[in-house]
Amino acid sequence: MTPPVLVPRGLVPTPFDARTAPLNLSRAWQPWAGFATAERFDSVEAEYFAIRNQATLFDLSAMRKFRVRGPDALRVMNRLVTRDLARLRPGRVAYALWCDEDGMVIDDGTVFRLGEQDFRLCCQEPQYGWLMDVAWGFDVAIEDESETVTGLSLQGPTAFAVLEAAGFGAAAVLKPIDLAEIDGILISRTGFTGDLGYELWAPPRDALALWDRLWDAGRLHGVRAIGYAALHLARLEAGFILSGRDYVSIHHAARPTRGRTPFELGYGALVDFEKGHFNGRRALLRHAEKGPRHMLVALDVDGGKAAHDALVYYRRRTEVGHVTSAAWSPTCKRNLALAMLKAPYGVTTTSDLWVEIYRAKEGKWERIMAAARIVERPYFRHPRRSATPPGKF
């Protein structure tokens, strides 16, 4: 008799759990794609400052990872995403978005070109069924590698010093968005912090050995484990958007009107109408002609109170949108926010915007109307992110 298949109940530990669980002094865990991931290990502030001043390790195991390979792999990937991946050389990584037939964004993520006809797609949401639909009729094999490939994000000024001390010094030649296999580990110069950083990809059986190798090498370089809360602040400074917070995947939207196009998320430059057919192309041509219905903008807000979930007004009276992400930036010394505004606000009308902030103060709600200005992303930009060879600091 075939033994029963045991299905885990509740959140599943990642392959790094034996190392991360003892470090999580706050016992603050959160769900991510069915895995238990750290919200914070100790202090969010200490973890954030480690990103900007030391080196940090973040568990990427919960990322959804899909391998697309075969004679038609490039055709399938170009049919999936809005940008032209024919321009992406093997050994490079690209940020991309993909849409449904109405031009609404399903998800965003990174595309790793491992060979001429060999790609890996990393993203937040499960995409296997959608990929199979897109690939119907093409000579291509699609594999869900979410459980067979795990990852660690190594970010911060001393990230390369840690890599070198761990025996991965050959990564010195990697430019931003380069990738290479070094000593059996796939290393990409990528990350979600806007700082010097790398992502390391390996089979789960090698996870603990990889963690120990980096952790031991980083002891003199201030390496620290970080959770999602600190990463969220760093990614906001870097101007990166987050699915489920700054926009809703059209596959999860209860109402079709809640979908957003790449133009409305500020990524019109990643829509290539010249490359030929891709999913949502016809609808996006119409959207490009009509103009955006909404616009995701970066705001610089007066004061030091973060505008979490705040409403945005024009001339203090007309409600024109809402804040999707917000934080006070200790590095930029600015009150940051991403906000989704209804056109024409954020498109042709860009001044006299106000954010309505509420905060509890000693048992009483305090209301603040703070002036806000639309600014360019990213807020945080440092030369060390792109310096090649990287500094050791």
C-alpha cells in the first residue's frame, strides 16, 4: 500500500528555520506564501540601520520561482511580460511586469536569463497556472521551482566584504543585475534595498551550509539577520513597489476597476509595443491612447509623522486618492509616501496636495493636514550600489 502523503498544517518553516528561529528574539513571525517568515528579529530600527551601514541576511525562500526552458522559451517569456526580453543577455536579470488580456497588472518580479532559452521567473504570487496558459502550444517546459530553490538576500555596504570572506570573491566582477554561478551557488547582484547587495540561490539541502558560510564570514563585518519590517522601509526609500500594498493583482481584485496598468504604476517605459504580440498588448494600446485613470506617485510629506493609510486631498477639500506605503526615513530625513491618485491628479494636476494623517496620542486621536509634493523615485540613491568592483567598506 502506498504510504499517505503528509501535508503540513499551518505555516511551513523555510529551509533556514534552524538558523533564523533561534535568532528571532521577538518571536515576530508573519505569513508569506504559506511560509513562516520573520517580521523582525529584535529591533526594526537596528535591522534597518544594518542595511544601510553593515551587512544583512534576509530569507528569500518564500519567493515563487518558475523555470521556463526549451526551444520556445524566449517566445513564451516575451509573450508573458510587457518588456522585450530579447534584449536581455544570458547572465543578466531584468525587472518585469505582466498583464491580463485587459492590460491590468497580474504581478511584477525579476527574470533571470540563465541561457539562450533558459529563464527563471521570481515573483510574489503563484503563477504556474498562468504560465501554463501563456505557454500553450509552444515547445517549452515549465517547472515550479518554489520548493526546490531557496534564496538568501545579502545586502548592505559590507555585503561584498562578506562574500569575499566567504570565498565568493569572484563576484567582484558582477555589475548590477549580473548573475553567475560561483563555487556551485548562483549569485545575482540584485536586491530590494537600493543598496549594494546580492542574492544567492541554492537547493534547500545546501541552505544551512550557505547560511553558516555567510554568517561566519560576516562576523567582523556586522552581518545581521533582518525581517520584513526593516526591508519594507529600505524598499520604500529605494522606490520599489510591492504587490498587495501599492497595487492589487488583478487576479485578486474583487472589482475589475481596482486593476492597474503598468502606465498607472509608473512603468510605461517597460511596455514595448514594437516587440510583437504579448498578453494585454491590444488593451494597453488603448490605455496608452486614452491616458491613465490613476497614477502611483511618490510624495514628500511635511512633518515627521508617517502617513500610514492616509487620504490625499487637493486644496485640502477634494479627496483625490490614498497613501499605499509610508514611513519616516532615518537616512533621507524625509517623510516618504507612495500614493495612488485619481487622474488628473498626479498626471496634469500635481500641486496643492495635502495628506490627512491621524495618530493616537495618549488615548486621543490627533488629526494633521500635512502638505505634500510629488517627487521622483527613488528617494535613496548611493554610488556604492552600482560601483564595480564594489567597495569593501
